[in-house]
Amino acid sequence: MRSDALSTWKAQLQAGLRSLEQRNQRRNLAEIHGVNFCTNDYLGLALNPVLRAEVAAAILRAERVGGTGARLLSGQSEEWNELEEAFAKFAGTESALFFTSGYGANLGLISALVGKDDAIFSDARNHASLIDGMRLSGARKVIYPHRNLEALEDALRQEAGAPWRKVVVTESVFSMDGDIAPVAEIAELAEKYNAALIVDEAHATAVHGTAGRGLAFTAGLANRALAIIHTCGKALASAGAFVCGPAVLKDYLVNHARSFIFSTALPPSMAGQIRSAMKLAEGMDTERTALLRRAAKFRDALRAEEFDTAETASQIVPVVLGSNEATLDAAEHLQREGFAVRGIRPPTVPQGGSRLRLSLTSLIPQEELARLLESLVAWRSHQSAYAGTRHA
């Protein structure tokens, strides 16, 4: 007799999807169109003709077009060694190890470094990849309120002198609120209470800090942190991520980070693409400055219209609307107006924190920012009028 296991599973999966639909939390894959406020291509390098030419040249130079295996097997090539040495210089650290994704970098780093006898002090808004790395590690998690230095110090003080190892983990630019961690102060607290520091620079790489080297570098933390993570799939318009830090860290991760050991290497041409993107980004101070100034002006304009932009201080500008329904409605309105905008809902953000995440890039002109603000104000006015009619 045939098992009904498959049909049971399918029915349960459908029930789960229906539950998401009822909460307006179901997601779907769809290509975006219009002025792009979803992209993390902050410097516009994904459309840069110079980088496009460099990518084509890197493919032609490469001996093969595939990774062919993990780097500990057949996937290693001199291009990766050269790139890691160059990126370590960029980051100001002794070494850098390339992972095939930012998610894999955080997962592999944390699960390899800490274990069940250690304690991790984590910002409440840290990225899912950091959270999953902590879960996989088995370490005890101490979650401190978002960017709250007093709470962090209280938590560290309670374990002062404890025999177990302690690690403080934070992003520098937070991906959903766009606000910035006080990394220098966090480093001081970590050192005061004998804890190591890990900083994820995903949304700061190539955008913030001296020559785009990140906020940890600019704060003088390059050689004080246990690890600094820089991703390549955002402002560097490539793929993968580097874990940067002491030379011994790289050797340890090569031998212990499962997401490195068991992942097929990216094609050697990707190393050339990343290196070219890094060189281009280093020389884009004008674009970085203009982008951050434009973002500041835009968030000030949103606040003047009494929109909630959280505490953003970066190129990521959230418009927090609260409910899933309002967020989806606003996103649909803006899409009809020619803007590529999507609503962000729980569990990506906390309950009641649904929002539009507006990701600004150097390619979006000021006029489009003004037009988007006008469209948002018009949407809100329509919502208010509709609500008034409905309750009349």
C-alpha cells in the first residue's frame, strides 16, 4: 500500500502558506521594475561599464569558468590568494578569507569560533546570519537592547572574571533600520571586560569610512577586533564575503569553518571581478559623499512630513508604517508610480515594525527622491480620506 506521507506533507505546507497569507506575510519572487529602491548596489557598480569590461577580461584570463570543487580540493587558484592579500590590505587586517556568501561567512565564522562553554553578547537587531551562527555554535546568547551601551555593559559586568570566553557581536550599519552602531564604544566595553569583538560591515563596505574601508577601520579597530566581515554582493557588485582579522584566524577557519570547507569555490573570474570592484570603489569618495548627503537630506524631508524613519544615519532609509496591510498598500502605490519598492514585514523586522526599506544609491537623482516623497504623501492623504469616509 502506498504511503500518504507526501500528500500529508504537501497539505501541511499549503496550510502554512495560507497562514502567512492571512497575516499578510507571504512572500513571492518577482522581478522589480522602475526606479530601484530595493537594490544594495549602493555605488552603482553593477551597471558600471568599466567593471563590466573588467569582468569580461577576467573571464577570458581564467583557466576555467567553474570553481570545480571546494578550495581544499580543486577549487584553489592563485587568484584567490592574491585577492585575499589585497583585501586584507584594504581592510587593514593581517589576513582575509573569502567565503562564497555573506551568510556563509557569518555562519561559518561564529559556529567555528565559539562553543557551548562560551557566551555571545549580541545586539537585538543583528542579521539572521549572525543569529543562525550563534544558534549553531551552541554558545549561551545574551541579547542586549539595540545599540544600548548601558545594557551591554551591565551584561558584561555580570560576567566579569568568569572563566568562559566572551564575544560581542554587532553590525556596523544595520540592514533594516539604517542606523549605525557605536563601534568604538562597543570595542572599549569589550576590552574592559575581556571580551572579543566581531563586527559585520556588510552595509558599510565601500560606502562608509576612509576610502570605503568600513566603520571599524575608521575607528581604529582593524587590529583590535577578532573578526570583521566585509561582503562583496552589495556595494562591490560581486558575490561572497571576507572574514578579516589576525593571520591565525584565517588558518583556523580554513580548518574548522564548515561553510568554507564544504562549499564549492566560485569561478576564478569572480576573484578578478571583486578585485576590480574594490579598486574602483576605493576611488569613489565623491560618489560616497554625495550619496550620504543625499540620504541625509531625504530622511530630513521624510521626517518633516512626520514619517517615521527610525534612527537611520546611512544610505538605508526606512519608512516605518507599522501594519502589514499599510506597508503592502504603500508599496503597491509606489510601484504604480514607477518605483521599485517592497514592503518588509515580520519576521524580518519586529512585530509592529513593518516598513518600506528605501535603499538609496548614487545613481538615484534628487528629483526622483522628491517625487517619491510626493507619492508617499499622496498615498497617506488617500488613506486618511478613505478612513474618514469609512467611519463617517
